[in-house]
Amino acid sequence: MEFGPGIVKEDDFLTTAECADISQKVLSLECHWEPRLGPYQFATLGCAAYLDGENDYADKSSTLNPLMVKTFSNVYERLRLYFGQILEGEVYYDEAYSYPGFHLFKFSGNDIFSDNPADRAHFDYQFAKVFPDFAKTQSVPLTFTVPIEEPSSGSSLEMWDLRPEGHAEIHYEHKEFARTHPSKTVPYSLGRIFTHDGLNLHAMGQIPPGTIGRRMTLQGHAFRNERGWLLYW
Ligand SMILES: O=C(O)CCC(=O)C(=O)O
């Protein structure tokens, strides 16, 4: 299947009961969460190329992968089978790369600043950090998100009509572009997998004032190479 500007795919993926089970497991591993820079008590479970890619990605992946696989093996197999149905070629994991992981945010209802998704708008270029020869492969990268737990306001993705090709034209001021151009809100649903190529400017959707509860998402990527599609984070 082909992915390109604005092309996304979404499907039912996990049931509400499965999400609750995964959420419990993630919560039970709180001692392995890593606090990250950003508001809303942002933390991750798992190693992420976009955050760890320039530092200790390989070491961190090999430390965390056994725990992640032991705990979430069913989910990883489901992901492998799902992408196997919609992509051509073998879909696999590689122990040298981090398995998909989790984003965690906690909202207290008293967050005093106004939330603007434009302030976190980005392209998913993380593949460049962990696949140094990415330019040679002309690979199509993919990003997927599955909401596992939603806060009181639900969850969404914000997307802008800007591709990397237009980045230089706006002098790489993509956050300013996001602040001054209309965006599209893509509502998420619990357990539903949302996949895109990560190359439309995008951000976690707006957190309205008064939102309470936890936003937990399963996050990962696929990257095409000679063998097939590698699933990683
Ligand atoms: O949490 C989300 O909805 C989006 C996450 C995101 O922007 C990303 O993984 O690139």
C-alpha cells in the first residue's frame, strides 16, 4: 500500500479490555518509566529514537527490550500480524532496535497555561538518527499510535498541510507555520491504531482546560529495508 501526503490508515486494533490490561501492565512498570522534558508529567516506557537516538539508543534498547518483550509480547505479535496484512514483505523486530513503547501524560485539571499543539509541531525524522544510511534506501517511514488510556477530554492528533519539501521555504520555522496556519484535528479512539508516514507536520492534539486523567499511547514506527519492514521505536 502507498502512503503519501495526507494518506493515513486507521483500524480497530485492541478491545477496551485489552487496553485496560496493557494499561495495568504499564502502570506496574512505573519504576522503569523515564521522565522526559515537557509539560503534563511527560514520561516514556521504552527507548525512543527521537529522544534517545543521539545518545545511548543501542545500550538502552538492549537493556529495556527483554522487559518490554516479556510484558508486551502479545501486543508486539499483534502489531507484526497487523502490519503484515497491510504492507508488502516481511514485518519483523530486530533486537538491535527498541521495541514499540509508551508515551505517558498526566493531567491534573489545574494546568494553568493554555495548551497549543503548534508549540509541539514536528516531523518524524527520527529514522535519520538510527538508520544512518536512510537516504540510500529511499524508504517510506511509518509512525503508528494506539491510545491505551484516554484523559477526560479524549485524545487526538493535529495535522498541518506541510511536508518536508516545504520546510526550507519557511526557513525551517515549522512551529511558527503551525501557529499561523489552519490545522486538521484527527480524533483518536481507544484501541484504534492510527498510522501515517509522520512527514506531515503534526503534534499531539489539543488538551482543553480542565482535562483530567492519563493519556497513554502505544507508539512505534516501521522502516522499510532490504529484508522487509522493521518495527521499532
Ligand atoms: O501522541 C500522539 O498523538 C502523537 C505522537 C507523535 O506526534 C509522534 O509520535 O510523532
